[in-house]
Amino acid sequence: MPLKIAFAASRAPVAQTARAALIGRYGNVAPEDADVIVALGGDGFMLQTLHAAQDLDAPVYGMNRGTIGFLMNAYAESDLLERLEAAEREVINPLVMNATHVDGSTSRALAINEVSLLRAGPQAAKLQITVDGRLRMQELVCDGALVATPAGSTAYNYSAHGPILPIGADVLALTAMSAFRPRRWRGALLPKAAKVRFDVLEYEKRPVMAEADGTSYRNVTSVEIMSEPTVEHTILFDPGHGLEERLVSEQFN
């Protein structure tokens, strides 16, 4: 039985052109009817596709029609069926964020890469950090802080000088951005099952927003973050180019 493929593409012209060419060659079905979803774009579009497909059984195979393409495979129109057949699977769990706002309302979101807290005004943020119900840091004065998954550790986390995490490490990275007090504190490695809570101190004077994979939630007073084991995302990679290899290679670039 032929493989049923759903092709998705970012708005970039190069991605749309690639989608049209691939559909002409391999056909196209709706995502809910697909055996595999092929995402054409960059890492940002890959995250969008994974979020959109989280309730579907189809794995996602990305081909780079964007800039970095850390989560993507190289683009080629030929031999796609053979590449999909030989692809290696990586299963990752997202983070779940529960945020409370100044007005008492709450927001919930899933993040495959990271959940970050960022100052939303001219003054540095003041954050208090609790891990598994135990106060770990009374006051962190900084531009922001984030919790990243291994899959997201080479993204915003790495730009903030956080560690690159191997996929099988079962840890999360808690990374500070431009920490003023404690001076140059960069963060910590935490078990994957840890529950991290940030409380925003002086939130009226020092407003803070939270972001889950780039989606913003303004005027937060507290944010709780933990891994969500009940949600799984399956990503396909060409042999020898899976996330594990990419994470190791990135550290030697």
C-alpha cells in the first residue's frame, strides 16, 4: 500500500515552491489521513507542525527550507519514499506551562523547546525559584530565565549560554539571561521530572511576560513548568543525522 504523505510548508516562497513540486511527485493527503507529515521550512515551522500534529498518529519528517534547520533534514525531491522508510525515530516530550496573571487569570501552554520568563519593562526582573516545592533561590535579578528541554537546548537556551543536553539525559536546563544578582549566575541542571516554579517579585514595578515556544503571555505573577510525559512528539531523521548526533556535533562547531 503506498505511503500516504501530508505536505505542510511555511509561507516562505521557497517552501511553497518545494511543496508544490513534492505534491506533484508524491501526491498529498490531509494530515489526519497521513502515515507521515513532511514539514517544509525552518525550525520555527517545525515546532508549529509538531504542535498542530500532537493529537495525530503520524510522525513528522522535516526538510529544511528555512535558515538553521536544526530539527530538519536536508532538502531533496528525489528518493523521499526511501528516506522515509529508512528514517530514525526520536520521541520527545514537551514542557507544560501554567501561568498566573496579575488579574488572577491563568494560561496553560505546551512548549517543545523552552518556556522563558522575560522582563517586559525597563527594569530587570526579580524572580524567586522553587523546585519541587523547595525554595532554591530567594531572589534572581536578571533579564529573564528559561527552562529548556534537550531538544530545545540548542535554541534560545544555547544563545543564553546554557548547556547542550543529550536527548537521553532525562534532564532539563534552567538558564538565566544576563543575571545581575547572583552575579553571572547561569542556572542549573534539573531532573526531567522536576517541577519548577517562578514567582515574580515586585511584578507591578518590574513586569514580566512568559513565552512558550515563542507564544507570549503578558503580566504574569507566577509560572509553573514541568515535563509532560503524556504528550509525545515523534520526529523522523535520516540515518546518522538524528537529534543525538546533532546535539553532539553542535558542541564542536
